[in-house]
Amino acid sequence: EDGTVDIDKFVNMTEDKEIIVEFEKIPTTVVVHHYIYDRITKQYTTTKVPLADGTTAEDETKVGVIGENYASKAKENLAANYEVYEIPTNSSGTMTKEPIEITYYYVIKDAEITSSVSKTGTDKITEKDEVVNYTVTYTATIQNYQGNANITITDTLPYEINEAKSNKAGGTYNQATRTITWNETIENIDTIANGNKEITITKKISIVFSNLNTEDKTFTNTVVGKVELEETEQEEETDPAEKETQTEFVKDVTVTKTWDHTNNIYGNPTRVILQAKNGNTVVAEQELTVDNKVGEDENVWSYTFTNLPKYDTNGAEIVYTVGEKEVALGELAYYEASIDELNITNTYKGPIISSNKTATTENSLSYVVEGEKITYTITATNAGGLAKDVVVKDTIPEGTTFVEGSIKVNGVSNYELNGNTIDLSTKTATDLANGITVKVPESTTQAGEEAQ
């Protein structure tokens, strides 16, 4: 092997000899294999790599002699979805006595994937248990791939859902993560033979949330899609797609106010402040006038409080009540309010004053004689529910003379009026003509005077 040879034919030589030696070239081989490396099992296989013409790469054998140089190379006419994975360190060298094996390994190329996901749906809800509709669309284009693809679409919801009232379109709901997940497998993809693989998956869902926060002005739903290629162990996840939904949890409250002015001869109220209330809390106020009348009826006013909160902080719907108050003190003093849900009726309950005047003579005859006293009695009657200050005026008839100190109220010359004592004994005919004020309660008050 080192190029030398021992010859034992010559012993005790005493002279030079010419020796001719012929060496025979020893044959040997180099075998080149083209095998597949399995990405999934991470194994070097003895499976022959496929070629572009549909065959597989056969072993290549090079016959040579020991000491001869050799060189090999990877296959160039591979199937479109394969590429060189590993070039052996002994791809070139010198032939040896022992046959040399050279193994090139090839692997399936990474596929080309483009994918996206989108989400559309309800733009605004006005009820906390309103159905929210969403459409999820996943698309993917796969190139240079043979095998199966596993698609996973995950929709992350902002709140827990009421499963009994929701349509998940076959998805699996996880309450802990608030997600709906769909898994689909696309089998036997062959883009080499059939061209690019276009995948579209659409899911239409209808959701009723069970714990929606009614104080949130908006909420967002997020979806992502992912594809896993079994043969190449590739994964690609889409960018998240979001759908924002606005909440408008408000309500309008319409209040109707009816005036019953029957028997009111003192002038009807011209204004009032309506109140919208949540329990005892006033949440909105509005001053109303006859400009708020309903149609042509000036005795029926109406106003709508808009955009009041629909739910309280616990998510319970607010039942609003109504109230009213005076713009200025005393404007509703003679009115009694009754409330029936969102209807307020104001009924006049003030004084209803009527009066009459009678005359009696001293001799109780139908005629009088000179010097005879005539007693005039003015009776003011209040048929209403509240006391009223009434001004009594009377003029002494011609041909008579006022009897000083004769004016009495309910038979007495002194009476109380709003905390003050009034002395009638000093009142004159002029005072009577100008008016004497008396309070008429829910019973009759008489004012009388005498003349002769």
C-alpha cells in the first residue's frame, strides 16, 4: 500500500542486478446516495429523494482505482418542493481500498404561506343582553407544499357569554379564557400538481354576553388565525383582527303633565320644573311652559328626557320616576299633584270663593222708616281646600248713614289675620269701600255692617 515490495529471490548478492517489477492497479468504488431527511421525526432516512420527472434519484456508482481522485455533487433536477439539506464532508477526495459511500440528504422545502383574518359585526348595541353578530373570515394561500394543513381560529371575547343564547358556529367555548376556537384540517394538499392552495374559512356567530359591563362605552373582540403544515412543521399566525362595538345604554323618559284648573279664578300657573328621578336622586330637570303643550291643548304639557343612563352600576335597569317643583316659591301653592308612573296631574285645590249679601231691618219689616237701622250681611264662602285672604268691599247706599263701629267679622270687632289683630271698631265707611281683608278658611266667614 505504501508503494514498496519485498523480494526474497536474491540472497547474498555480489553484483548489481536489474529488477523489473510491475504493479497492478487495484480497483475500488465510490457510491453516491441521495436520501431524504425527515423533518418531523428528525431522522436521516434511506428514502430516495424524488426528481422533477417523477422518478427517484438512484444511487450513483463510480468505479476507479485506489489513489484516484473523485468528486460528486448533489442532484440538480429535484422535485420542485425539495432542496439540499446536507452536503457530506466526503463529497470529494481520493479513492481508497475500501469502497466509499457518499450520502446527500434532501429535505422538503419550506412552503410559502400568506394568511390573514378579518372580523366584522354589530357596530352598536343599546341593550346589555342584545345579540351581537360577528363574521370571522380566515384566508390563506399555500405554495410549494404537499401534505395536510391544520387551521386554528381563536376568537377572544371581552366578556363571558350565555352559551344557551349564543350561536358559536361549531366552535368550542372556554369560559376561563373567554375564547371560541375552531379547528379544521385541510387534507392532501398538492400545490406541485394542482397549483396554489387557496383556503377560505368563514364563521358567523351570534353572541349574548352574560356579564357585560354596562359602564363600558365600547368593547373589543379580537381574533387570530394560525396554520400548521404537517410535512414541514411550519406555523404561521395572522396579525390580530379587532372589531370594536359601541354601547349606548341610554333611555328616553317622556313625562306628561296635565293641568286641571277647574274653579281657579286667580290665574293659572305658567311654568313648572319637571324632574327625572332615580329613586330619591334627581338626575335631570327641565322647566316647562305652555310652549311644551301637546297639540293645541294648553292644559297638557309634555317633555322627553333623553339619553338618561339605562342601567345602574350593578347592571340593573333603572326605573325612572318623576317629580316637580316650583320655579318660584308659592306658584303651585293651590295645586295638588298626583303621579301615575310618568304622568303628573296637577289639580286646583285652592280657594273657591263665592259671596252673597243680605239686608235686615231693625223692625224686621219689608220697608224702613227714617232712623231705623239696616244691617247688611256679606257672606263669603270658601268651597275649596285652602284658606284664602279675601278683600270685602261695600259702599253705603245713598240715603243712609254708616253706623260707626258696626263692622264685625263673624260677630266680633277684633279678629286675627296672618298673625296680626285687626280692630274693626275704628273702621269707617271709606275703609269699607276700599276693602277690608279677611281670611276665608274651609268654612264660611261673615263680614257685616250697619247703616241707618
